[in-house]
Amino acid sequence: MNRNTGLYALVGLVALATLLIYFFYTFERVTKTDPPHWSTAALENRFLAASELLQKEGYAVNDLPSYGGVPTSPGLLFLATSNNGLSEEQAGALLDWVRKGNTLLVEAAPAVPGQQRLPDALLDPLGIRLLDKTRPQAASTPTLPPRDPRVPPPLTLSTPDGDLSTTFNPAWTLTPPPDNTTELMAADEGPHVVSMALGQGQLTVLSDSAVFSNTAIDSADNAALLSYLVHRQLPTGTVWIVFAGHYPTLFDLIWLHAWPLVLSAALFLACWLWWSSRRFGPLLPGIVSPRRQLSEHLRACGRYLWYAGQQARLYKALRRSLVQRMLRRHPQWRRLSNNELLTALATHSGLGEDALRRALTDPPSHELARFLTDVRVLNQLRKQL
């Protein structure tokens, strides 16, 4: 190895070391976690994991997209979404079903910030309401910041069988009715589960049913809480999970919140229809337009053709009509040449031969004065034939 080769090798090693140092100081190893792949059923039913959990525990679970009425057989009904859409008749029938020895697990309706709270036909008569501490309350009531749904903070919920770590929203708590028989499962900020007996059945109200959704049921002890609530009230049997809730239709909302406007619009429509059906004064006779003469139509057609640049068409029609009349009256002129025919016509009619030649054989003119002169010559010739 000579001296130049060793120098080149040293330069290459220094360059390689520089590139390695630059690479390790510029780039870093990052571990990327792909989001979970949700099936179509899980996307449609956000409580599918809760349903499968109860099925593994031996329950016959029926997933319902909406509330269609009181179940026909005994068991446990879980209204997993807001129940604001229930009417008074539906709420009364549902409570009667609970009093017959069945179980109802329901979420309290949250209040939307900036909007008036809708009436809850199911829980308002029982005195159970949801308290939203993110909204302004009385001066003595503390206000909590809204929870970041991406990082649910676990909170300890006291149950009769021990403490469970759950991810209830700390800003939402329940106001239980003044009844000593009511069972509460509370954290430091207030109760999140209220359970009370109705007749022979049991009613359990949740401040937030999202703890049992597909994205949260595996957090903390949420799955254990669901098993505890269902098993203590229904050791075995049938469970119905209404995962899409019951919402009022557009017409129901309009009639509920804007019935004065609906009645006013109906009254206005009735008055407008009555006013439109009435006529004022006697009936007027129809206007009878006079019929036009054929000559007026012909003059109008000729005027239109002239201004449309169809002068050749007008000349052709006049000359053809005149030649046909001439040959019918004087068939002996068929054998005459053009000059002989013009001489015979001039002798017969007394018109000038030049005027006849211009009107019968010359190319059509685009001058109105020339056209009128030719038309007068042809009309005089027609009368003389």
C-alpha cells in the first residue's frame, strides 16, 4: 500500500464516520401503534363489547337499534343512550313493566350547554336529575373543568361490595330523590349510580353510560362494574341493550316546541285558501279577437321574407305564377324564344319591353324600390293576359 492509497482510505473512514454521526443525531427510532381495527358491527353498535361480555357470562342478549316498546318477557332492559325521546305514555308503560319485577338500567339525559334542558318523562317524576358541573350553578356548587375524552382519569366508585376504579365523567353527577331506600354508588364529587326499588323491580340510573362503550369498557374496572350491576339485579335471564336510543322525529320536535307557529301557519293557510277561492265582481266576457283576412297574412309573410333576405324566393314565386297563367291563356307562345316572347308580351299588354325584361328575366334585386316597380309591372301584365 502506497502513501496515496492510505490517505484515501483515511478520508473515506472519516466521511463514513461523519455520515453515521449525522444519521444518529438527526433521526430517532419511533414506535408507531396502529389504531384498532373496528368491525362494521362495532361501528354500528358502540356497546357491542358489553353485549359480548354479558353473553360470555351466560345471558341471552338482544341488541336493539332503537326502543320499540316494553319487552314482552321478563328480564333487564339497558337504555344505553339518552331517553329524552320517550313520551309520557312510553315512560309510564316502561315504569309499570319495572314494577312487575323487571330491571331497567338507564342513562340520565345530559343537558346541552347553551340550550334549554328537555323534559325527561322517565326520570323527572322520580326526582332523579343529572347535574352538569361544567355549567354555571349556584355559588356554593363547585365547577369542574370538562374532561378530555382521550385521557379518561380513573376515579374510585364506592359500591356495597367494595371500591371499583371507573372512568365516569367527574363533571356529571346525579341528584338522587329524597328517599332513604335509594342506593348510591358515589365518588368524591358525587353519586354516579343511583339504584332504587320500584314495586317488585329495580331501576338503576347512570350518570354516563359511555363507560360501557367499546372504547372504554376495557379501561379501569368498567367491565367489572357492568357485570356487577347486571348480575346483582338479574342473576340469569334475558338482557336487551338499546344501543341507538330513542329520539323524537322532526314533526314531534316541531309540535313540542313550535306548536303556536304550526297553528298560526295552518290558520293563515286556511284564510289564504278561502280568499283565493272568492271572486270579486261579475265575470268579464272573454276577449274575442277579430279574424284576419288572407291578404293580411300574405302581406305579413312577404314582409318577413323580404327582411330575411329571401328576395330570390319572392321573385321566383311571382314569375312562376305569371308564366303558368300566360301559358294557360296563350299556349301558342310555348314555342317562342325569350326575345320573341318579350316582344309578344309587350305588343299584347302595351308595356315596355325593357320593363318586362327586368321584371321577368333579370336577376332579383335587393332594392325595395326596384322590387315594388317589378311587382307593379307583373300585376299589370297579369291583368292584360
